[in-house]
Amino acid sequence: MFPVNDIDKVPMTKLILFDIDGTLTRTHNGYLPFNEAILKTFGFAGDIRTVVPDGNTDPLIVQDIFTKVGLEIAVGPAQWRHFTAHLESSYREHIARGATTIRPLPGADSLLRQLSEAQEFHCSVVTGNFEATASVKLTSAGLARYLGRGAYASDSEHRPDLPAIARARWEIVAARSIAAAQCVIIGDTPKDLQCARANGMKCVLVGTGRYSVEELEYWRPDACLADLSEPQQVVGLLAKL
Ligand SMILES: [Mg+2]
């Protein structure tokens, strides 16, 4: 027990929910497995490079690709399962032969290690990837070991649904509750901020994706960083949020 006078010094538990693409990792030639999975699943040569995927979920990215070429395809649950399986196997194959690479962004590994060593922080993900492909990406980038099970496009195609799912999963594992105000989303797009705000959570945006820091500041997140390359400063910032 802490003496009453020291109560302010007790660090508040924080759940840090990381976006993956453009925040923790950068993928080179990710379009190769994605387009292959579209072709194998739908028999259509769709190209992810024709749309803006940043901040979107994989099912909505696929729908955007269809819309771009005037296709109206109603995709059912079984087809999404096939697409997910094709995407996972395509990613594994392309990574194995070096055609696609997934690297941690500067500071990401060190930041996650420092947060995992600090008692008050717990780290997980909120991502537009399916759970299977999120796992492939995080394992390939060497970051999976730091992150608890979060929420994924396989839970909902609507990103704002995901933070509450990640929070509830953490609460079950930790066997205690955590307030939304104690959760911080770290992402690289205005959509990450929107999903944080929709859930009453705080948000830090980083300029390592499509958007510059100047563009991200326009949306008024709780904090904006050029990147995660100064992990100690990021830890200090998160402690104060
Ligand atoms: Mg992102």
C-alpha cells in the first residue's frame, strides 16, 4: 500500500494502443501479397496502389479497389475468410523470399521494450490489418513479443469499433478495468485520431506515414511527433498524457 501523501506519485496505468503500418512498421512491396490475395480470392486483378489505404481497414481497402473500377461485389463472411487466408500465405511467401520486407520504424523496438519494462504501461494494437496478417507483420518486424492481443479488421471493418474491443480484451487478461481516458492510441493518420476520439481516448500522431507532422497537427491530436526515434521522450510524454 502507498501512504496517502504519496498517492499522487503512484503511476497511473496506461494502455497504449499502437497502429501498425506507418506507426510501428514500414512495409516495402506490400502491394505484391495484397494484389495476389485479391486475384486468388476474387479472380480480379485489383491493385492496392490505385487507392489510399492509410488508416483504412483491409476489407474497406478491398471495397475501395472494387469501387475504383466500377465493380460492385458483395463480399460475404466465407469470402473474407478466404481472402484473409490468401493474404496471410502470400505475405509469408513474399517475406520468405525477400520480395516484401517489413521493418520496424526508427525507435519502435526500443520504445516498446522500454514500455514493456515499465510497470504502468501495457501495449497492444488497434489496426486495420486482419489479426493473422498483423501477426505476420509484427513477427517479421521483431515486435510481436511486446504486444498483447488487440483489435483488428477481422473484428470489425469500422476502425472506430476497434479501440473498445482492444480495451475489453486487455481488461479480461488483466482481470481489472481501465478507463478510456487511460488509453492512448498512437497512429499516423487522421483516422487513428477519429477512432480515438470516438472512444474517449487520447491520441498521439506520428509523421512516419503518408502525412507530415504539419498536416497531422491540423487535426489537433493530444501530441504530435516527427517519429518515435527518441523513445525516452515518448515514454515521458505518455506518462504525462
Ligand atoms: Mg497506419
